[in-house]
Amino acid sequence: MMKTAKKGTVRSKIKRGDQVVFIAGKEYNRFDSNGKRSPYRGTVIEVDPRNGKVKVEGAMIVKRHRKAIPQMNIEGGIIQQEAWVDMSNVAHIDPETGKPTRIKYETKDGKKVRIAKSGKAIPEPEQTKRPRAAEKEADEESNEE
């Protein structure tokens, strides 16, 4: 049975730029030099909420064999890149304890704030904030003068 694609806007609690830790899968079972398990921690570089996948910087490295295309100036060779990971395999890092946590949303001063289980607010990552179209136009007009 094929999984049907979700329609419309799909929201994700994990955003680009968030600090996450693996709670399952291959990267969860990383071992340090002492033989102790230390799950991989990293920054989210890409999110696909429709399919429920994320890419974490430095995790799940795969090798792609790319053929050179001289007409388009694309070099060939073996390229290492991050693979997609299921969102259920990663969790936010609690800013207070440094452990994996789930988050909830609360409204404070008319703004939606992400709150960890410890009660500490998780700051909105800088990378997800994009300038609005109106702000871009205003910036362009001020630069022309």
C-alpha cells in the first residue's frame, strides 16, 4: 500500500537551524573512543515537513557517484553529502539540561513561543527568519536613494 502525500501546508516543530540530538537509528548508536555511546548532536540544515524528513549537518553521510557534465561545468566524482532522516529519529535539545526534549507552543506577549519540557523557551533559530516581501521592497527603495 502506497503512502499518500499530504496536501496543503504541513507544519513542523523542528525548524532549520535548530539544535537536535538523535534518539533512534544509526547515528544514535555512535560510540566515542572510550566505547561509550554518545548520540550525534547537530544543526538542522534542511526540513521537508510534507514527507516528515530532516537533514542534520554531519549526520548520515552518504556517497553519491556523480557523472561529469562538461557542457554545464559540473565536475564528476564521489561526493559526500547528508541523507534525509525521519523526524521521529531526532529530538530538540533542552537549553537547560542538554537532554532530548519535546516542545509545546505557548502564547506570550502575543507571540508564539516554543517551550521545552523544563519550562525554558527555545529561541527561534536565525536561519528560519526570512525578510518579508514588504521589508525587502523598503530596503531596495532606501538603497536607491
